[in-house]
Amino acid sequence: MADRVFLCPGMAPDFIRGIAVHPQMVEDLLAVSEVPAEQIEAIAAAVEAEVGFLGEEELTQLVRTVIEDESRASSVVSALYNLQPQRLGQVVEMLRGWRRADRRNAEKFSDQALAELEAKLPRLIRDYSVLKRSRKARRLRSILGNAVQGIELICDARPVFNDPRDTIEGLIPLTTMKIVYEGQDEETREVEVTLTREDLDELARNVRKAQQKSDVLDRSIAEWIPNGLADSEHRHNDEHSA
């Protein structure tokens, strides 16, 4: 979902007035225009009925209960996840500018499709409390520290040579841990550290302790605030071992 581009509050005004519309955005909005009105209403009612927090995975599951087609469902999820009611007018105006810029664009996104979109977007994109809470949780998560995008553990062996450096006398097993993260400036960076077997054992012990503490926090939060656990997203970071 990170590669989907929609009009957001932070976008520059020149982009809103221009015609450089991302192709995936057009595809998503076209797909939304083709969703039957009764399915739009069913999805909206289901989202409005949700309590607590709703991550991308849960939102996808909810939409798929109404729309079987995976591609169309993905477009609807993208719209729900990225668009806000107060920005719909700007979305439509940007789309109109894009259509006027090239006859082929107008053919791709017909007048009928645009009319359908204008009628359906306000029915789909509403001021859902569950999504407002989820967006706030995402924002709080992103402004505190750096967000991990991936972790890799690579095991190898480093040779020990004799003084003339013509014979390998032994091997030292080592593990390199590479962490890829997104900084506060939204730039992706990575850091690598070399771990000995003792380091790995200590890391494993600390991970088990952290998991136990996290489980206790999950249970406690569930007791303190029903449906108040906003953790569905940060638990899906990929970890790879090679």
C-alpha cells in the first residue's frame, strides 16, 4: 500500500493544479467508480460499525467480505486508507485537470466514470471514527523514533590466515545483522553490526523477554480499554534470516 499515491494534506498546491497524476491513483479511482452502489453502502456500514483500531490488513479483510475481486478490493482499501472527506473536492478537481490535459486521458476515464466517482466517493469516504483513530496511531508511531522496514541476519565465516597469508589456519563464525529503517526525514537508511555467538545468545534472551513483556501489555491493555490495542501494523514487519 505504501506505493499508492493519493492526494494528501501535505501535497504541494502546484501538484494539485497540475496534471502529473500518478497512474495507480487513476486506476484506483476508476475501480472505485465501477463498484456497485450497494457494495459501497455495505462497506461504509461495515467500517462505521468497527470499534477500536483498524489496520490495513483488517481493513482489507473487511472489504474482501463485500468485494470478491482482489484488484478492485485493493483499490477500495487504498481509497479508504488514504483519502479523507475534506479532500475529496481537490481529488476530483485534480482528476478533471488530468482529463482535460489529454484526450486519451478523457477516453480512459470517461464522463460517465467521473460522474459515478463523484456520486460514490462521498458515500465511501466518510468521517469514520475507527479510521481517524487508526491514522492518529500511525502518526504517533511514525513520529517517535525510526521505523524499522526490515531485518536480516546473515551467517558466514571469516578466515584466519597464517603470517605469510598463504594458508587458512582457521575460521571464525560470525553473524551480520542488517537493519533497514526509515528516518524522521522519511529517508531510508540501513545499519550493519557484526554479532558473535555470545551476542546472538544475548539478543535471543532479550527478544524473549521483550515478547513476554509485550504479551503482558497486550493483555493488560485489552482489560483496561476494550478494543483499545492499536498494534496491528507494527507487528507485521518482515524479519529474514539467511
